Amino acid sequence: MADALLKLRELRDSMSGAERQIADYLLEHPESAMDLSIHKLAEKTFSSPSTIVRMCDRIGFSGYREFRRSITYELALRKSVREQKYDDISQSDSNEDIIEKITYKNITSLEDTKNLLDADVLQKCVELLRNCRMVLLFGLGASLLVAHDAYLKFLRINKMCVINSDWHSQLLQARNATTEDCAIVISYSGETEEMVACMKALRENSTPIIAITRYSPSTVANLSDYRLYTAATETLFRSGAMASRISQLNVVDILYTAFANQDREKNIEQFAKSYIRKPGTKAHLDGGLL
């Protein structure tokens, strides 16, 4: 079942003024709005039924009826979670409050990301990775840390991959890419200038691109061939890239596991070969992929 409120929230800023007014009303009053017919909702939001239908279509629903059914399902599913909703961090919060709030926001971000991922798109990304000569990884800031995590995972199963820490090296990496490679670009905002420059170079070389980015119209999304969407419920301290980083790492884990699972027996053997035993410990492999 599609996550209607999540998509509504993520795409709100890209909507027209009239559509945004409807979206704001629905996000502020989801329970009461679901009791309204399309005509009553149009009256409440000073809009028209046709504008509501356009808004529903924009976020992936065939009409208001399907959209309303999805929200009703979502509200029922998340009722217990919403009752425990935490506010943003305040200066008066205790350490116990911070533990609860940050953990809640990270869990919510993971749940929302799960609802945005498309299994068919994931499989197409796996096929790209299986058939490519080399995986090229791109990211800056917190996203670069996620790219390094992906690098270590693919390196463990001997999938050729490249990661450079500075932007100039990443740009050269993009300019030297070929059609036989596959790029993974990680950008939460979808508008990181350096990543856009790299992606334009990749497009000139016809290199397939997988983007790990937020569910919202963006330059990164437009330049990519496939998109694995993330969601985030960032706190006041957005510069720390907390929930967004957790979401990106989760998507990398999912992509890597789906990829490794395609050649399970081969990769289990590779795990055994690449396992680095710590001094003073016994070697241990449980036969799993994680």
C-alpha cells in the first residue's frame, strides 16, 4: 500500500500554489479530511475537484478515492506510533528525552524509507550492478561516509568499485567512466552542485546511474536512470545529517544484500576468503550474507 501522506509531504514543495494549499490541509487534518468528499474538500481548501485530482495524480494515485483509501489505511496502521510522537529537540530536554526523540526520528525515517522503496526498481539496480565492469561511488559530506560503507561492502565480495574522497577526483572519475560501468550517486537534497556536475559528466559518457536521494523532484533524480528513495525526519540539528544518513545506510544495506543474494553460494565462499580474523579470536562464519 502506497504511503500517501509521506509522498504528499515529500512532494509538497514542488506543487502549485493551489495544490500546496490542499496538501497543507491534508497534512494538518488527515483524520477529519478523510471524512470529506472531494467536493467538500475542495470547499474547505478553496480549490476545485479537478485540482485535487491533479494533486492525487502528481503523487501517484489514479484518483481521490484511491488516495483517500491509502490514507485511511496508513492512519490505521500508524495510530499507535502517532500517539507517541515526539517534538523536536529543545534546550530543556534531558539526555533521556534526547535518547527517546532521536531514536524515534531514526525509526520513523527507516519506516518511511521502506515505504518509498520499489522492489522492481531495486531488482533493476541489482541487474545493473551484476553486469557492470565497475561500480563508481559518489557522495560528499555525510553521503560520502555512506559511499565508503558501500565501498567496503562491495569490496568484501570482490565486486570492483571505486571511491574518491575529494570532489575533483570524483569528477575525473566521472569523466573517465564508460558504458560498462555503473555509478551510484548519493545525495539527500538532490541538488548538491558537485554531484550534479559529476552526473552530467556521467551522462555524457552514457554511464548508467543509480541515485540514492530523497523522494522529491530534483536535479539528481532527473539525471539518474534509477532512483532508490530515502525519507528523513531531521531534527533542528539538520547539519548533522542524522536521520537522512541512517536512511541512506539502510538503502545501501538493502541494495548490497539483494545484490549478494543473487549469487549466494559464490558470495558465501568469498566471505570466507575475505574474512579477516581479529587477533586472539576464533574465525567465525555463520553462512549468512550479513
